[in-house]
Amino acid sequence: MIEANTINNMDCLDGLAQMPDGCAKLIVADPPYFMGLTHNGQHGQFNDLAVAKPFYRQLAKQLRRILNDHGEFYIFMDWRGCAFYYPIFAEYLPVKNMIVWDKMSGPGNFYNSSHEFILYGCIDPQTKKHARNVWTERGFTSGSIQTDGEKIHPSQKPIALIQRIITDASVPGDLVVDPFAGSCTTAVACIRTGRRYVCFEVSETYAAAGQDRVDKLLAERQARNTKK
Ligand SMILES: C[S@@+](CC[C@H](N)C(=O)[O-])C[C@H]1O[C@@H](n2cnc3c(N)ncnc32)[C@H](O)[C@@H]1O
């Protein structure tokens, strides 16, 4: 049984299988970026991804199963990942749109990548979202610039971006699930906004670093409350 407000150092498929049907209002998933290729697409082969397909099919099925009747999902991917991820997720989940996240990075070689995609969908077709699908939020750069706290994971997302997703698609007390938690930005955003969370992270190092980040935040909040 997976408890709310926990960071679980395990494979997300094993963890999701232990969660009840319809328990989650929101899924924020940031899977590893396009396996088989380097950051500039020079190595690896598209066919290498065939081995990952059964995993993502199982994942999509589990995500659909744990979402409640008003559930919503946001799945990060870059331009290389879209061709692989979209057909798999769209087979099991009601995809509605693709959000473009403008990371505001500066110019660079081959037109520096300054956007990523976020696949969006909702179970209830009556779900209303009155907004554009282009979002601007400064991301972490490859240098030392920090957006919102320390960078402890190579693909760490800014807290403000995850907070935007959470406030758009859930209310305080709702359960948010992040199957690929990395540095646990989702947990941090949930604590800040009063949502419950379940995070899975397969790397022991990142699960521990994420737990540390959460513990520090909780300690800060506790200290502030005691002072009042
Ligand atoms: C793109 S990163 C997530 C970064 C995160 N959004 C953040 O802000 O730090 C993807 C993470 O998924 C983890 N991961 C990969 N396969 C996994 C699996 N099967 N189950 C759980 N975590 C996994 C990786 O170790 C990596 O830390």
C-alpha cells in the first residue's frame, strides 16, 4: 500500500500497481528524455526505443486506472520524444492538447532548444480550461543560474511551472501523482499549495536528494509556524 505524502524509491510500475483505482486527481509525469539519443541527437537509434514500448504501454494503462472521473494529466516530453510517446499515451489516455513550454533560454547552436512539450488531457470532457497552450516560464539553464532553489537534477523543472499545473488542475487536499519524480519538484509544489502527493523515483540518489529537499521545506515551514 502506498501512502499519501511519500517519496517512494522504486520503479513506478511497481508502485502504481499498489494504488487503488480512481485515487488521483492529477498526474504530473516527466519521463526520462528520449532514451537512445544524446542531448544533441547524435547517437542511438530510434529503433532502440522498441524495448521501452511495453513499459510505457503499462504505464499509460496504470495512469488511466488511478485517475478519478475528473482526473487530469500533464506529461512532459521534448520534440524528439513526441513521436514515440504520443501514440502510446493517446491509446490509453484522453489527450486534449499539447502545451508548449517556452523556457526562455537564449540563442545557441542549431537554434538552441528553448521549448519543451507537455501532453495534456482530462477524463471528463466537460473539464474547462480557458487558457492558451503556450506557457512562458524561465527554466534552469545549463549554467549555474537558478530559477527557484538549488538545481540538484539535470532535468529539474522550475517549481513555478509545476505549481501552475497543480493550481490549474486540482484543489487543496487532492492527490497528485508523479511517477518520475527526480528531485521531487512535484512534492515541493504540492506542499506549497496544500495538495497531497505520491512520488516514485527509481534512483536511490535522486530519491534521497528529493526527500532531503522536502524535509528541508517542511522544517522551514515548521520553524516559521513556531515563530508566529
Ligand atoms: C526527467 S527526470 C524528472 C525530473 C523532475 N521533474 C524534477 O523536477 O527533478 C526523470 C526521472 O525519472 C526517473 N526514472 C526513470 N525510470 C523510472 C522508473 N521506471 N520509475 C521511477 N522513476 C524512474 C529517473 O531516475 C529520473 O530521475
